[in-house]
Amino acid sequence: MEHTLSSHGAYGHEEAALPADPPQTLVGNPRFTALVKTRRAFSWGLTALMLSAYFAFILSLAFNAKWLGMPITQGEPMTWGFPVGFGMFVFTFALVAIYVARANSVHDAMVEACAKGEKS
């Protein structure tokens, strides 16, 4: 077995070289196309939700910072900024949990179907 330096700089065995033109089996697979569209739409939807929440928070700081600095209860140090900030954390965590749950159920099943070579 002779070790060679491949064109991308990694050492490997000569017989383990990648083919010049890999087979294009996934490109024409309707399940793969559906997977890509589904994942992209879901990801962009969650991204829009996250950006909306963050921009709303930033805009509330810019235009209504006085409200965020007001105490929840008169004479107490806790202001409205604390629960709003914590709510942002909870919202972010919830979106990540939703994405992971969906990826582990729906998307992984679609990936497995594509890997098995199913066409429809």
C-alpha cells in the first residue's frame, strides 16, 4: 500500500481516491428535492421568527427604554427589562428545541429514505 498526497492535501491510500465525477443520484431524487425545500422553508421560517423577536426587543430599547427600566413593583429593584430579556432567552431556547425535534423526526426520516435510494 502506497501512501500518496491527494490533490486537496490529505494523505491517503492510492485505492481510496475519490472518483473524478461522483454519481449524481441525489440530484434527480424527488425525495431529496422535497427534503431540501422542506428544510429550507422551515429554517427560514424559524429565522424570521427569531429576527422579528430580536428586532422587536432592539426597537423597544430604542423607542421605549423608559418602560423597560420601570420597576415591576414600586420600590423594588426588578424592572420590566429582566422578564423581557429572560423571555428572549426562553423564546430562543424554544425555537432551538422545535428545530431539533423536527430535524430528529421529519428530516431524519427523509434523509434515511434518500440514503436507501427510494425515489418516491
